[in-house]
Amino acid sequence: MTGRRTLLKPILVAALVAIFIAMLGGTLTDTGPWYQNLKKPSWQPPGWLFGPAWTLIFALATISAVYAWRSAHDRAQREWVIGLFALNGFLNVLWSTLFFALRRPDWALIEVALLWLSILLPMIVFWKNSKAASLYLAPYLIWVAFAARLNLEVVRLNAPF
């Protein structure tokens, strides 16, 4: 039983942290009148798509975290895994705070570059020990690049803030 618990613990921890970050970000995401009144590009996906997209991205990031954790050779590498995912979680929530809670898409546009880098960095770091951990983050990297472009258009169409 101890072996099974050792195998399940990283999965449960990663899943709980991902759910917490997703819920926190979701709580900050107010798509009420202020957001509805923003001018948006014609190519913006429908609102209903964002929930499933983020659910899939967080699920894949959770799988990535588990692969990265299990492929770490020592405590220092596991601390890197935790640190990189913690940084990304912080920046993910910060983007929602800036864009939605503070209503500053212009500040969020600056921050989204850091968010994108916080996905790319673990992909690079994990590649040596776990290509799977890196590849599971690829959809997240692509989605945030797309979101950054969308963020840019919202700023361009609605400035100044």
C-alpha cells in the first residue's frame, strides 16, 4: 500500500493545486458588463470555449507536473519542478487579476509575456529528463500565445485604460 500511496501522492497534489489555481483564476474572471462592452476582434472564440480550453490546459499541465516530478533525480530537481509550476500559477492568476479585477488589459498585455515565458522555461528545463513533461505543456504555450494576441487586440481596440 505504501508504494501505491507514493505513486498517487504527486498526482493528487498536482491535481489539487491545478484545481485551486483554476478556481482562483476563474473567481477573478468577471465577464460582466465591463468585459462585454469591450471591443473585441471578430476572430475571438465564443465565450463558451474558454472554460473547456482552460480545463484541458490545466489537466495537461497537471500531467506534465507529474511526469516532471517522477523524472526528477533528486530533491533539488523536484524543488525546481515545484518552483516552476508555482511561478506559472502565480503569473496565471496575476494575469486574470490585471485584466479582469483591475480592468487593465494594458498591464495584462505586459504581464502575459512573463506568463508565456513561465511555460516555455519548464518545457526547456524538463526536456532532458522528460520529453513528455515538456510536450504536455505545448498546448498551454500555444493557447497563451493566442491569448496574448487577443489581449493585444483588446488593448488596441479599447485604449486608453
